[in-house]
Amino acid sequence: MLDRHRLSDTGASLERDHADATTLGAPRLSAELELLKPKLVVALGATAVSSLLGSKVRVMRDRGSILHPPGQLDVLVTIHPSALLRIREPDEKDRSRLAFIQDLKKIRRFLWH
């Protein structure tokens, strides 16, 4: 829903301002969540996390946690998949990929309970 990266006409990645992405996407995100009423929202990366939960939640610290903010939808915090592509060391890449898969498996466990 919210993504801080966009592509130029040539396909090159252009970094968007984090605050702009959050501010511009917030009304649309709120409307979509109100319409869909999901049981769980998966926040992929810092932009999604800060948009949904504010600045006190940190992706790397809270990764893999399902948070239950009062009066809001439950949110699973994890990294953005593109972060896996930027890891150069093979061992770290494998550990991070497996941790990401474990994060995603929590979705099924949450929804089936």
C-alpha cells in the first residue's frame, strides 16, 4: 500500500522522502483498511511500520512481533523484502531470509487461531 520507492520512466529507482510517502498515503491506507477490515495487517519495512504504528516501533527491534495497539488493527512487523536483496554476505542473507519466512508463517498461525 505504501512504498517509499518508485521507478522512473527508465526503470531506475528514485528514493522518495519517507515523510512524504507516509503523509500522502495515510488517507488512502486508512480508507482501505476501513473498507477491508483485515484481521491482521503486515507492515513490510520502516515506512509501513511508522505509518501504522508511529515512530516508537522499530522494524529490527520489533521484527516478527504481532502488535495489538489499542483501538487499532493487529499488525505484524517485519522487514521489506527488498532488504533481503541488499544483503551481500551469503550467511547473513540466508539467516535473514529464513527469519523473514518465519515472520510470514506467523500470519497463518495468527489467522487460524
